[in-house]
Amino acid sequence: MRGPARARGCSSSRPSVPTIGAARTFALTGFAPLRIPHPGTARLSFTIRQPSGAALTSYRRGAGPHTGVHLIVVRRDLGVIIHRHPPIGPNGQVTQAIDFPSPGPYRVLVDAYPAVKGAPRNFQLHENVRVAGAYRAQALPPFSSKVTVDGYHVTLSAPRRLHTIEPAHLTASVTDPQGRPLAFRPWYGALAHAIFFREGSLDYFHTHVCGPSTPACTSVLGATRVTGRSSKPGELQVGVLLPISGTWRLFLQFQAGGRILSAPFTLPVR
């Protein structure tokens, strides 16, 4: 990461509360590779160093998505996203194979949930990676309420206006290629993940949608909370709690047909 880590609200990369001093010295060490010679699979590797200088080896565990390490790779123009929960070695080293589909600059974001006395609930670190080859940034499309991904249709109903630090809910309806409501299955501790990146600055927010068998999905930003829920097949109530105005890209991720699908939406936030 360029600079120190900061304590955040749950899975948000723009602080709205005072930072916690000890978290400022968490840092990525041994991150490699920074340059990848061509599109394809590369094995990313790193360790998180604690304020004491020792490797971080203890992470939150248990039910729900707020555990371990979320590893999220996004191309700088927000045209590609990859989301993994990598294994953590006994020495704290994290290694994960990532398939980079195209050339260009990428942000590798590490959202960590430590189990260390005095540490914040979670914090984010990041590094920038470049995949060699010709790259031309693609402009984000305007908001569209309907997206089709691999034959699955996602329709998003959003409030007329979204405001910063103001909780809101988006309703997503998901049908399979035959037009039937999708029966959601848990993936990384939730029925669906909603990952937000802000255009340009790549500020970040990550929340989840819960069902009866996937508890502990509430996201927190300062004193404000929001929870996503799903009470029937094909419908997701997605909680939104964004820390700064601008144009945001929402990647709504869910499991379908044995694959993880990402439905992208552009959201203006005032």
C-alpha cells in the first residue's frame, strides 16, 4: 500500500470516523508481482505486517462474510472485477492465483479482518499492478436498470437519488435464462455481495445480502448501519451506504449455474 492503513467502517475505504492509531502501521510486505508480462494467470503473494513488525497470522473466523481476507482486483477503468477469499498460510502469507483477462492498470485491494487485540474490526490496504499490453480506458456507461450476464437477467430498482452517508436499499430481481426466479446459494458467507468502487479515486465499499442461513451481514460506516436481505428466490434487497459523492460502479455478485456472476451498474451519488 502507498501509505499507512486506516481503520474504516465495515468494508469502506473512505473514513468517516477518527482513525485508530495502531491500525496506521499495518502494511503489505513482500507483494509480488507488481508487473505481469501478459494477460493470463498470475500468482499474487503478500503478507500483512502488524504494528509490532510481526506478520499478521490471526484473522476472524466463523459464520458470515466478515472473516479472513477479501481480495478484490479491479481494473482502473472499472471494466473488470475479480473477487476471492484466499487461504492464509500459518506464517501469514497469502497466495492467490488471479486470471487477468486484459492489459492495463489494476488495483489489488486487501480487505482484512484481524483477530488481534487492539486492532480495528477491519481495514483495507492496496497495491497497484500493471499487466503489459495495449490498454485504452473505457468510459463508464450511464445508469441502466437492466443487465444480462451469461443469460441471467438482473433488474435493479433504485431510489431516484442516492446521498452520501445515508442508508438506502436497492431491489434487485434476478431470473435465470428460462425466466425463473433464481434460488440464491451462499457464497463466501452471503447470498450476494455488493462491491462498490468510485470512478477515478477507486474509493471502496463492500456490503452483503443475507438469508436465514447466512447471518452477520450488517455493514457499518461510523454510527450508521445497513443490512441487505433476501426473503424469497429471485429478489435481493441490497443495502447502500456510500461515504462520498461521485459516480460509483456497483458489482452485484451471486452464484448461479456453478459460476460466480457479476452484474455491473453505474450509480450517481450526491
